Amino acid sequence: MNKDDLEERRRIAALLAHQARHLEIDPEGILVVDDDDDVDADPSTECCPEQ
């Protein structure tokens, strides 16, 4: 591996390490993803039970 390859690998490793700092890690599975959540849905058009 030449000097340029080593420098490129170091740059990529630093970039990945920086991005990994922003990832939210949930090793115990506490956070649950709501697959039914539709971000594009308009809440004003959803049907609600009458009270």
C-alpha cells in the first residue's frame, strides 16, 4: 500500500467515524419503530372516534 492509498483510507475512516457519532444506537431494542406512521399523512383528514 503506497502513501496515497494510506492517506485515502485514513480520510475515509475519519469520515465514517464522524458520521457514526450522529447515529442513534439502541442495543437493547428500547426504541420501537412505528411502521404504520405515515409522514406524508395529513392529520386533519384522519378519522377520530366521536366522544
